[in-house]
Amino acid sequence: MIDPHYPNIVLTCPYREFTIELEQSVWQDVTTYAAWVNYDTGSAVAVPKAWTRAEAIKRAKQWIDRNFYGANTRPSS
């Protein structure tokens, strides 16, 4: 039987009407992050690998903007 992978969610933050969850993994003493985007009808791995939390969050926000609001949409302040 294979060993299932359980995500180690270290940070959750809202963005627009979505929730971004950051998963932290360590393999051979190297820490990486993945970003999941959760929404009303499902979830997706928006960022499969990032080297920092900040990079993962930034790329997850870009993924949301690109996939739900069009490529050139910028969030309002």
C-alpha cells in the first residue's frame, strides 16, 4: 500500500472570494511551498512549487486573476 500524502497547511489567507492555502514540504533539507486555491465549486493546485511563502502567495493571486478575471485584471486597492 502506498503512503498517502497529507498536506501540511501552514498559512491560509483570503483573496477576493477565494481562500489560498499554503502547503509546506521538506525533502532532503529543502523547504518548498505549494499553493491551493479553494472556491465555492472546488479547489485547484495553483502553484505546484515555490521556494518562498511570498512567491507562492503572489503566484496564487496571479493564477486567480488570470483564470477568473482575465489576464490583465489587477486587484483593486
